[in-house]
Amino acid sequence: MSRLAVLALLTPALSPAAVSPKAPELGFEVFGLPITNSILTTWILAALIILGVRLAVGTPRLVPGKGQAVVEGMATGLRDALEPIVGKKMIGKTFPILCGFFVFIVLMNWSGLLPGVGTITLAQAAVPAAPGEAAPTSWIDVVRPANSDLNTTLALSVLSFGFWTYFVLRYAGIKVLAYDLFGNKADQREIGLPMWLLLSFIFLAVGGIEVVSILFRLVSLSFRLYGNVFGGENLLHELGYIAPFVLPVAGALLEVLVGLIQAFVFTLLSAVYIGLICNHEGGHDEEHAH
């Protein structure tokens, strides 16, 4: 394993291409898992989110304090935005997951704007090209925006897909899902049996395409989020290398907006996927589920 050397604070980054597509390992492991800079950022921000909410809310009260009122206000606003999408029947069941997605993703997107992210670097001695030659030194970021690592966004997409599968099978059922994908939605009495049979084959083929599109959500959700965050982070490094403290300000303001939009898009699409199936009349109501 490469040797780790000196920790340094650098402003701006040593290289204009400061963010690598691959999250480098930091040289230590936890339970046999090599820790990368994106994993470290995830752990730090997750702890700060938990600590921040606990400090702001404290013990929930019937008459909320200022911190509790702010948290409840933001949660209510997000819930009101998602309820028409996921449906009244499902909003209570899905909101904790959807809210968690939004808060986690938006803070991870904005983490690249925090001091030290992308500027706290670690010197890493590489393997010499030939015996007797000096080992070249490379510099890696100690912390980086977690969503600029495809592993993080892919994990979020897998979670979204897993929750979609659970909610659909739990509250709609396999019959509703099968009918929505492959069922013939035409009225046999209006179009006649021959045409209805022909449409059945068409709906079956369309259902196969729909299955592929559902599986492709893992790719679309992860790459959309990764591409925007990774591209934005590299843009900030490039601007900082060209004109430190001047151009990065405009880029940072843009990244605040992009980070918010991408977090909402990911959350909104997760809600849409659930609502498209679970809002069918054939789905089980909450009263029947218990």
C-alpha cells in the first residue's frame, strides 16, 4: 500500500483537475473496509446532520421552540410538495424515506462548498518507475463531496429502487404491478375479442420495455446526480485555479442552486415511481394492511 506522508492545507488545490473520478483510499481500514475520502465525508456529514437536528429540536414539544419550528416548517413544506405526487395514502409511509433522501443528498451536494473540502490534501508517495529513482509524490483530497463519487450515488439509487420494490409489493401487490406492466387496459366489449387479443400482445411487449426502463433507473438516477456534482466540483477547482477568490464565488452560487435542484429531482423521481403504482385503485389501503 502506498505510504502516506504530510498533511497540508492548500489554497487553491495543487492541480486544476483536483477531483478524480475515482475516490482514493486514505490508507486505513475499518472492519477490513478501505476508507476513501468520499466515505469519510459521508460519515462526517451524517454525524453532523444527526447532531444538528438533535440540537435544534431537542425534546419535541407540543408548543415547538424556534429550532423545532424551523425543522417542522421545512419538513411540512417538503411533505406538501410530495403529497400530490406520491398520494395521500402513501405519503405517511414514504415521507421519512423521501425526506431522508432530500436532506442527505442536498447537504452532500453542498459539502463541496465547505472550507477544507477539496483543499485539505494528503501527500502520497507513489511506487518508483525504476529502482533507484525517487518516488513521485501525488496529492489526494482528504475529504470530497460524497456525491462526486459514483459509488455513493449508485448506493443511493439502489436504496431508492429497494424502497420502491418494498412499497409497491407491500401496499399495491404483485397483481397490481403485473397488471400495470403487462395488463391489457382496453375494454373488450368496445373493441371486440380479435382486437383485444392483438392489443394483449402489444401490451405484453410494452411491459417488457417498461421492465427494462425500471431497471435502468439505477443508471439514470445515479449518473444524473453524479454527473452534476462531479462536474460542478471540477468547475469550481478550475475557476479557483484561474482566478482564486473571484470566479469561484459565482460558481459556488450556481452550485448551491444545482445541488438543491438535483436533490429535489432525485427525491421527486423516487416519489413518482412509488406513486405511479401505489395510487392504483387495486392497491391495498392502510386499513387492510394491518
